[in-house]
Amino acid sequence: MSPDRNAPAGTPHAVVVGGGLAGTTAALRLADSGVRVTLLEGRPRLGGLAFSFRRGELTVDNGQHVYLRCCTAYRWFLDRVEGARLAPLQKRLDVPVLDVGHPRGPRLGRLRRTALPVPLHLAGSLATYPHLSPAERLGVARAALALRRLDPADPALDGIDFATWLGRHGQSPRAVAALWDLVGIPTLNAPAADASMGLAAMVFKTGLLSEPGAADIGWAHVPLGELHDIRARKALDALGVRTELRAKAERISRTDDGRWTVRTDREVFDADAVVLAVPQREAHGLLPEGALDDPDRLLDIDTAPILNLHVVYDRKVLRRPFFTALGSPVQWVFDRTESSGLLRGGPEGPSSKGGGGRRVGGQYLAISQSAAQDEIDEPVAALRERYLPELERLLPAARGAGVRDFFVTRERTATFAPTPGVGRLRPGARTSAPGLALAGAWTATGWPATMEGAVRSGFSAAGAALSDLGRRQERPLQEAV
């Protein structure tokens, strides 16, 4: 059995299984509350499905991840790992929307907010949004007001799809494509027809209709591994958390005295509490008998893929940090040049200015394709043939630019699928087995599968474990964020 590590006598020990954002958050919260914590992660790194890897001289994120100002739990996480300045927020929401399918030629619109109170903060942007007709803009405003009156936690909303609700409220197919799906697909990882109305209401009501700045967008200006792995491990180490990588849990069982054992292929850990922070199917395989009334419902929580395309050009082709597209299969495009280590420079090659290292001309773009069921298994050559011409159609500067590299990252089970009815399948943090808690974006956080939902689940699981240990969480979620 694993030995105690210089902990005072009587200090409870918790084992957290899974080192994604949910598990890391739970470990931080438990350790903050004076619990001795061991964190087990089967991969060679922390971060779960929001991570980085090396490709030649580039440091590449497996996918583009963003958060909003309303994501108060994830913002807590960034603060806790001293990474907030590395993932700044926009001063004000500003999303360039480029439509290349318009019969009169490409049109650029913007979704922007002002400092006016809700809902007037978006009124000016909507009034001039060129991708909708005046009648469609008015209809969007009416639907937004109706949506604002909804309670996302109403179980009846979970049973219908977002497209049905939008149709009932007069939204045209163009309005769905140019606004509702433009926001909904990347946040829900599903188009309106496949998304629970409850989750959609939560996204739009919280992000766009709660506070003027709620939807301001933030993203990491460094590789995600810097935040979710390196800085997270530093914060855990400072609290005395024992972090074991390449340590995959094989079995969790209850002892005769009411404590727990967690077995890996190398070691067995005794614990007073366990937080199980792994994907739902893995959790199903590890749950001891009786922990949930109907554990098989976890197997009914489906998954949805995200595809990311990575293109390195030999010159600068995009002058904005990001944009989103209409009239094209391309969804969202981000400039990841500096964060990846591909420093901007001219075609002359190395630069002597600033002493900051070798400067290489070119630009690295990441294209994030959510709800990518139809393309997730497409060969790289086919994706290259399809998307490079699309980028040239969207970005005139890409025409004639050399492509230094084109590669693909695929997350086939990137998120849980937000289908109607999924709400009744998602379990809470607390199980029927005292001392065993669940964490993960797929648990009942009220949020879709986002970094925010993952961190919130870690808070909830830590709170449940501390309650079972007879300890009070010093700052519950609503106070901490």
C-alpha cells in the first residue's frame, strides 16, 4: 500500500483518478482544504483533451479551445495556476463573420457588443449585421427575448431540440446558420437540430443575455500544455499533491472498514475518499457495484467528435486573430503563429533584431471543425484537397502562398453529445457510495462539454468528497468564482 508522505497523523487521504481539468481542479480544491491528495493520470501529462504536443519546431495544441468571460470557474483555474495573463479576454466581444457564399460576393460582418445593458449591448451589432435581412434581424431579437425568459434547468427543455424551438419562434434557416448555429455549434459541439434545448438555452442565456461582457472571448496565447500541464503541476506540487503519471487505475474497491483502495498496474493506494474524473465509459468500468442506481445510463451518454486542421503558410495570410465563416465548410480559423513558436518574420529568414531567437517568416492557422461526424475519419489528403481551396476562397492572401505543412488532429470522443434527453443521463457528483465522487464535463454541471463545465465538475466532486470526510470546503464554487 502507498505510504503516507509526511502528512500529520489523522490527515485524510483522497485519490483523484484522472488528470484532466476536472481531476486537477478536484485535486487542487481537496489539497487547499488540507486533505492529502494523490492524483493518478494514465497519460504522460496532465490536461486531458486540452493539451499540446511537439511537431518539429512547433508546439501544437490538439485543438483550438476558447472560453468566455462568463466562464468563472475556468477563470478561477487560470488564476489558481497563475496563467490568467497568458489567456487574456477580449476587452469587448468582437467576432468577424465572413460570408463567401453571398450571391453579390464576399461580405464581412461583425458580432460586437457595446457597454449598454442587456439586451441593448448587442442591438447595434444586430441592426447592422449584413448576413440577415431586416425581417430576420427583428425575428432574432424576438427569439432572444423569449429565450431570456426560459429556465435552462427546466426538464421539459431537455426533451426537445434547439432547432424545433427556433422554428416555433420564427427563425429562418438562414438565421439559424448565420447566428444561432454560428455560436451553438462550437459551444455545444452539435447543430441546433441535434442539441438539447436546455443546454442551448444555458449557452445563449448565460453567454449573450446575462451581462454585457459575458460573451467576451478568451483564448490561450501560449500552448495549452503550459497552462493545463506545466503550471497545473507546479500548483499541485506546491500543495504537496503526489502526481503519478502513466498510472492508469485498474480497479476501485471498498474495504471492510469503509475506506477505499485504488489499484494501478504498479501500486495500490489506500484512500478515505476517491474522485473518479475520467470519461463516462471509463468511469462505468471502474464504478464499484451499487455506486449508482443505474450505472448503465453512463453508456447511453454518446460522444461527439472535433476535427482540427493545421496549416503552416510561408507568408502571412490572415491579419486578424480569428474569424468564422459562412457559405463554406470552414467554421472557425485562429492564428496560432506566435503561441506555437513559429515566430513571424520576413522571407529573408533569421532576424538579428531583439535577440529573441530565430525568426521565421510564415503563419500557422488552426481551423476548428466541431460536430465533425462526417469528416472525422477522412484521410489527410482528402481534407487537404477540400480545405486548402476553401481557405484561398476566404483569404485572398493565401492564393499563391506556399503551404509548408498541413496536418490534422482528431478527437473522436471530444465531448459528450448534447442530444435531447442527455440531461436525465448525467449523474451528479455524489454517488450512493460514501467517499466516492464523480467529476467530468459529462456529469450534471448544467453546462455543455466545455472547459468551464469540467472545472465546475471538479469543484462539485471535491465538495462532495469533503462533505463525506466531514470537512467544509473553504470557498464553495459560488463564492470562489
